[in-house]
Amino acid sequence: MSFSPIKSLKKSRILISNDDGIEASGLKALERIANTLSDDVWVVAPESEQSAAGHSLTLRRPLRIRKLDKRRFAVDGTPTDCVLLAINKIMKDKRPDIVLSGVNRGGNLGEDITYSGTVAAAMEGTLLGLRSFALSQVVSPDHPVKWATAEAWAPKVIKKLCGQPCVSNVLMNLNFPDVTAGKVAGVVLARQGKRKIGDQIAERIDPRGLPYIWIGGQRTEDRSTPGTDLNAIFKGFVTVTPLCVDLTHAASLAKLEGLFI
């Protein structure tokens, strides 16, 4: 199955969520982005930060929904919880047409996508049969976050992508470079690169004399390989990476055919 092209987004119903929480600056930036696209924008986001929550779903405790406004809600759960409850509960009378997740404070590049709550919210939207996008703004230490870059470029990228047919089990992962909007080199399609978090592990002692471990945010990454999101983003490009929710490796499946007969 595939999504048909959308000629005009103005009448589309848009759901936005994130993993940085209902009060995050990136969510406010995404609201401004969504409001340039449509007059029917709904917000359902976590009560608190859920970074690196991945595609986790809350099953062992009840969830609470807090209504902040007519079309604005907070959920005390994960990004996945938010999208699931938005579509199956809050907006059940009229489902959204599009899910936008972000704008994340920091890139979701390479292996970041396997941990990212931002990508997970878009993935949940995809699994529920909706066009979905994850949006992330790359940041540099000690630099102000350039939300204006995402705000300037996201609407035109989303419009172009929605104007094309799309396979229904694919979500779009958008990353915006850490440069001002006027210095963006352009938009490129890129495959997922190599970037792994968790290389730094700090072992410390708490005030009671008990040991604890803190996983650092440092990443080992490869910026040199052409055609990857990491290579392009650090050259100043906006990157668009289609991600498939079907994780089956077709080549291995074919190679192993007949093995257990």
C-alpha cells in the first residue's frame, strides 16, 4: 500500500508530538511549522522529557491525559504512548492525516534513530497508517539552537514530500544542519550513517558511598562516507532519510531459504 500525493495541506489534520516534553522549545517551533501548513493542528506530547525512550510503550501502569487547551494535551508517558492515545482516544472521531514529531534538540543521525523518542513517535504514526515525519535540529556545544533553520526549511520539505506518493510503511527522518537558514546548502536524500552513543561510561560514588554509572552522550561517528546523513549534515545540507518500519533483511532471508527444511 502507499500514500497518495497531497496537493494542499491546508485542510489536512496534523498531529504533532515530541520526546523533549510539552514545554520544549522545539515543540513550539514545530507548532509554528505546522501552523504554516494547516489550520487544523493538534498537540499531544509527553509531560516530561523522554529523550532516548525509543519505541517504548507503557504497559505496567495507567496513563493520564491532561487537557491544556482545545487541541493541546499532555500525556505522562512516552512519545509512543502520546501518538497511540492521540489517534485511538483523543482524535478518534477524526484521525489525523499527518504526524510530525520534534523538533528535537539535537540531530537524529546514524544509529541515533534506534534510541530516539522523536523517531519513535513518527514510527508509531506510520504503524497506525499515517504519513509521518521526524524532525531534528542539529546543535553544537555552547551554540544557541538554530530553531529558525528548521522553521524556514521544514515547511517546504514537508510539502514536497507530501506531494509525492509514499510507501505506507515508510517514515521520513529530517535533520537540519547547525547553520543559519540562509547558509543551508540545500536538501539531499541520504542513507543512514554510522554514529553510536555510549562510548563514555563514568563510574562514580554517591553521597551514601554506593557506586553508580552514568552513560555519557558522546558519540563515535563517521562523517566521511559520501551519501550518508552524517556526511551531508556537516556540509550544511538538510537531510531526508526514508526509514522502513519493516526491519526484515531481505537479502539474508533469501540466502537462508531452505536452511531448516
